[in-house]
Amino acid sequence: MIKDAVTSQDYGVVFHLEYKFKDHYLSPGITARYLYGLADVIKDNEGDQVLNSVFEILLSFPIGGEKDVQEEPLCRSHPYAKAPRDRTTGGLFCCRA
């Protein structure tokens, strides 16, 4: 059987590059990864080492997620002050003058 000929564990070094098309964590992006294996994957190998190496190119298209936070005035007495909604209560962060 093949599982008797190969090791069950592998380790190596990963090089990872990622680019997002917009400056937002929910934007589409492209990723390139290269894994260079350091462990011999053949059990009882008498010859040259057999190492894994993998090159991947990934495209990401996030779906769902949070909508942009709407800014609203803190208080009527401070018309220029803006703050995001409090996500725990659904209300606004408010100040008292």
C-alpha cells in the first residue's frame, strides 16, 4: 500500500504574497504561495531525498460580510461630530454636554 511507503507528516517553508484590489479587507484579491518541503516523504529512502514543493495562485472574491458603517451625529448639540453606531446596542455613542 502507498501509505506504507510514504510518511504521514511533512514540513517546510512557505512564501506567501497577497494583493487586494482595493484598500478594504472585503475586497477581491490575488494570492501566490510557494511551499518548499524540508522533509523526505519516502520512508526508508536509500537514494536522493524526495521533497514536496507546491506553487499556488488563488483568486479571492469575498461574499457577504459587514456593510459599511453609517456615520450619524453624536448629539444634536454637536452637529459636526460623527460616530459609528454602537454594534452591541444598535444605538449611537452619545455625549452629554
